[in-house]
Amino acid sequence: MKWYISQLQAMVSVCSYSTKLFLVRCVFCTIGVIVAIVSCLTLTEHICFRGSICPPVKTITVCSTSNKASARQISHHQQDMDELRSFYPLFDIGVYVYASYWDDRMNDPVIRITGLRLDSTSLNSSRCLIQTADDNVTVVADVSNIYSDWPYVFKYYAFMMVCSIPTQLVKWHPNQVTILLSGGAILSVPITYAKALFSKQKELAVCVKPIHGQFDVIRMIEWVEIQKASGITEFILYDADLHGASRYVVDYYRIKGLVQIVRFPFLLAILRTADRDGVLGPQLRYSLYQQTYLLALQDCIYRFRLSYDFLIVIDLDEVILPTGDESVVEMFRRQRRNNPKFASYVFPTAWYFREFRNNTEVASSLLYMQTYAGAPPPNWYQPKSIVSTRYAVLVNYHEAKTSLVVPPRHEVPWERFGYVHHFRDGTCREKFRTEKDDVCARMKRTIRPDPSIRRYKIVTLKRVYKLMKYLQLS
């Protein structure tokens, strides 16, 4: 409050300086004070949304004139310009580029460009113009859809455009590529180079597709803590406008060094564009979300390939847990000893639906996953993967679609290693309503005890309760 008072006093002194400009200056002075106060309150909300009593999370002075830099740094995004992904549109032809990447994993480097296109837009005959201080070279681009098998209704497709680098330009490491499309459309995009975030490349991290809005914070904490208990200590979250209590929890984990947050403004930008072009029905809107998520999954591979050897590609309602009494890291190392070179290691999925809840001995209402004492055996419908950043080229929601040198996928035997636990808020029939046979009845008949979740019951309960109290959420 002292800072607010000092600012107000300073503004008033300026206002009284000249009688002629008194009214005009006072209006601007008052606006300045209000903006300053609102800005500080907004910054404070990110750390202390519950009120003035803040948990001791690396305390930062928010509204101090002597610490303006710190105030600017209280943000849920990493602010380096290289880490921000923008929206590069060609509205007239329906092409929306997300980013381009320098890929030198093979002897001959390439530039990979990702984005969305309208279903009516063809990218055939596209070219890449690469400029250096000494030369300009145009090469023909190879374009493919990232994943067009699902959802079943499309208006926008996620694509990857690949441009080979001529030998004479490899040493120059150009900083941008210009896309030349049929009809004379031109678009320049900066090239992203992967950076090593650590002195030694780490083994494993979880990568989550863009999240937005607000999530159940208790389930979010449980999701992180059960994976920490199973041996996972690195998380990458793509933020497409996460807010409220969810923002607060994610910021806590970021400050603790467990979570890296990548800003993803592309999602909101493409939604605004789609609404401008015409209101999308529920199916087309859902499809647009899913195709946009694919861009973040590719980004995770090319952005972090020098920081992590492997990425676990799952959602916030999924965990991969070992079948035996070992950590996820130990389980995965054991799998790779027998099968060392694949672009993705694919795990089957056990489905947990609302009507499958059958645990009458729930330790605490905090633990959502503990409400399931059992589940049907895992199946290969919508599996999830641990993906190699060395070999994967195109990644969809379930596995590496294409790869370098090695086979794109290896199916992991769940009985000896582990599987995906997928917790759905809805019912089985809502998920499998298009299936011809009675999948849900068969699942319910085959529910079996699931020790994998129960193994982490006590440690997860303690951690969730402790953190909820620490963050003043309980």
C-alpha cells in the first residue's frame, strides 16, 4: 500500500503544477494510478489468488518500485522470445503456420515446418526459399498430413512441410525460411533451433498437449504426485490460456523446477480465425482442437530433442505405471535393453469409466484414482507411447507415425512391463457408442484387481494432503 500512496502523491503533485492543465493532467494521473494498481493486483493473483496470505513459494515482492524487474517476471510463461510460438497466417488461402525447425539428426539437415491448412487448400508445388549472406536457394517442399485418420470430420488438417538444405548452405544455419505457395503467396517464418537445457541430456519427461481453461486442482495434483511416486520428475505442459486455481498449481510446480511451461497462443488464434470464417459446429470444432494439439506434440519433439532422450506423450487423465514393483524409469530401461532402437514404445490402455468405480475403501475423497480398485485388462484401443526424440519424425496422439532409420513402433507386453491407466469422467457407452459389439458389457465382465494404482496409495495421499494444505486449497 505504501507504494500506491507514494504513486498517488507523486501524481497529485504533478497535477497541481499547472492550473491551466489541471483537469487534463488529473484525468491522466488518475488513469495511471488505476492501471498501476490493477496491474499489481493482476500479478499478485498469479501467486496469491486466495487473498493476502500467501504460501511461502519463493516470495517475490510484487509491487515495489525497487523491484520492477521482479514484478515483470511474475509470469506463467518463459519470456525468452525464442521460446514463444506465434501464429503465421495466410488468411486468403487458409494456411496457418505454427513454427519451423532445424533438424540435423541425419547427415543431411532439413527444415520442418508445421501448421494447419483448410481442407480446400492444396500445398502441392510448395517451395522453400532459403537465404544467406552469399546465396539464395529455392527447394521443392515435401508436404504430408500429420494425422488424418481421426477425428472423422475435418475442416482443418495439421501438416508438416519438409525442405532439404543444400550442401552449400548447411554451414550457414539460416535464421528464417520463406515459404512460396502456389498462386504467389509468400510467408517468412523464423527457424527454431533446439537448445540443450541441461549440461547432460536427461532420460525421460512427460509431455502434455495444450491445456486451457480450468481443471480440477485436486486431480491435477494427484496426477503429478502419483507420477512422481512412480519415478517421473520432469513435466512439459503446453499452456493455451490456463487460468484460475489450475494456473496457481502449475505455477507452484514450475517454481519448484518440476514443470516447464511452453506458451501456446496458436490455439486461441486459430479458434478466433475459425469463428471469423463461420461458426463451427461441435464436431468440426472438436476436430480443430485435435488437429491443433498435433502441432504441440511435434514441437515437443523438435524443441526438447537435445534435452531429453524420451518423452512420455499422455494427457492429464492418463498415467503409465509399471506392472511390477519398480519405477517407470527402471521398467523402461528394462524394456529398452531387449528392444533398443524404436521410435516409439507403445503401451496398451486400461479404461476406467464412471460405472467401473467399485472401491468401497477409499482412503480419502482427495484421491480420485483410488476410487477404482480394479479395471478391465488393457487393450490396444487408443494406446499411448514413450517416444524417442532421436528417431521420431511425425508423432500422433498414440505413437510415432514415421521415423528415421529405425521402425516407428514397438508394442510393449503389458504383463511384464506396464500399461496406460486412462481415467474417464464419462461412461463406457459414451466413449464406445459407435462400436458394433457390446464392448462395455465385455469390459465390465472382465474387471480385475489393479494393484498398480493401489501401490502408490499411501505416498500419494500424504503428498496430496500436504500440498493442498501448503497451497491453502484445503
